[in-house]
Amino acid sequence: MNISEEQVNKIFELASMDEKKSKEDVTLSDISEALIRIERKIYSFSSGVKVDSLENKKILIADDLELSIYQLSTVLKRIGVTPSVSRNKEEALSELQKVHFDCIIIDLFIPDSSDGFDLIQAAVKKRSEAGHTDTKIVVISGTDDNSLVDHCYELGADFYIQKDKNWHSKLLKYISTSFQSDKNIAFTRYVINNDIASYIIKRFNEPKIFDSLINNINSSIYTGLKNVLFDLKEITSFDTDNAYVFADIYKICAENNGKFVLVNPSINVKEALSFAYLEDVIPYCTSIEEAVALITESSNSQLD
């Protein structure tokens, strides 16, 4: 296996896998499990938005670590953005001169903190000169040195993210909330436990929302989140013709030995389920806790 001891340890650390193994003992199965856990972390928070709300945003990643670039690119693609990438200070400075970016993500140590500080200053200067006051400058780093963090803010950075276990979610939340209003958010996903993803549905009335949901759920299934909850408390009206979406999601979960449960469905949603002969197929509950208990009980009975 063409992978160094250091890379093995880093992958296991990012995946929060406590078991320690030497390079010789690590199998392809171990690496696959670790990568799936890392991807699950990346997808632990995601938002469904209007197709045109973020796809036109230009984001620059300035980072010299390929694993971080991969993770950042994967996170950003979940909100419709394909970022530009610079792997050193010189490339990043060149990009800043050529393109107006809506968000600039800077690894503080690229490779030294002095390079990161130089990039922050250059980004702030370009933002000021161009009059793009809405450009966001985000700094990421593994350091917890408060003096370095404070200096980032002193230079004009908008947000600092320490590379802890949840840094992907923090970045995604910051960028999503920075560039979109609440009215554009169609759904938000949170991971409840190792096999349950909960979706808070805010809008449920457009084909592109349905497509985004299906894609997101397929990503959930891929990372082991085979059970799906829909919290529908904000959906007061529902077109019966859209009931097919519920059937499609139920099928996806069932094919992967999971369950699809609705929480707080309105009368209109229940009528749509009845219209599509799904009222006895897709269960619904009055709370997330009740839904989780239903799934847990069902999983335990399958084991028995």
C-alpha cells in the first residue's frame, strides 16, 4: 500500500479512530472505513439552497496540504461552489490580482505563519482597493496560539477556524449563512447518530429542491446514514402531486435497509400520503425523539 506511516496516522486521527496500527497492519478495509468516517464528518451539516444562490460565488482556497484541499473542495461543492486553489503564497497573490473573490480561505501556515499573515494583508488590501466590502476572509489553522489568532483578526480576517474535529461544519455554516438569506434555504441536515440523518425542511415545492434533497440523501446513505428523518413542522401546505418524492426517498432508504420517518407532518402532507397510498407505508411521529426511538426499536428487532 503506497501510503506513509504519517499519512496513516493522520487519516485515522481525522476519522476519530482510536485504534492504533502500524503501517504494516493497516488493510484497505481499514483505510476505506476511515475515509467514509471522514466524509461523514464533511457532510455532517449541509444546506439545500436555490440553485443560483451560491453557484456564482468565487472562492479561493490557499493551502499547501493536499488533504485539506480535498476536504475543503468537497465541503464547498456541497453548497454548489467549485473553488479556485492556490498551493503557495505566490500562486495566491497572483490569483488575488486577477480575480475578485467573494470568499478567501487561507491556511495560516502556508508553509509559515508569516506567509499566512502576508496573504491576509494582501486580501484585505485588495478588498479595500476594489471596494468589495462583502468579501469574506477566513483563516484556518491547527494552532491554538491565541496571539496568532488575535493577529489574524487585527490584520482584518473575518473568521478564524481551528482545525478541530468539527471544522468542516463550522466553515460550511459560516459560508452558507454569509452568502444566503434564510428564505433561500430549502433544508438543513444534521447527523443525529451513526446511522440517522435528520432534515429540517423549510421549503418543499420545487423540482430543483427535490433533486437537491435526493442527491443529499444519497450522500447520507453512502456514508452509512441509512435512516432519514424529515422534520416538516414548517411545511403547512403541500401539493399532492409532489407525493412521489416521499415514495422515492422511502425506496432509497428501504433498499439500504433503512427507514424513512416523517416528523410533524401537516394535514396536507398526510392527505398527500393517503392520495399516493403511502399512509400505511411511511410512518410519522410528533417529535424527533419519538422518531429516533422508532428507528432504534426497529433496528433492534431486526437484530433479534
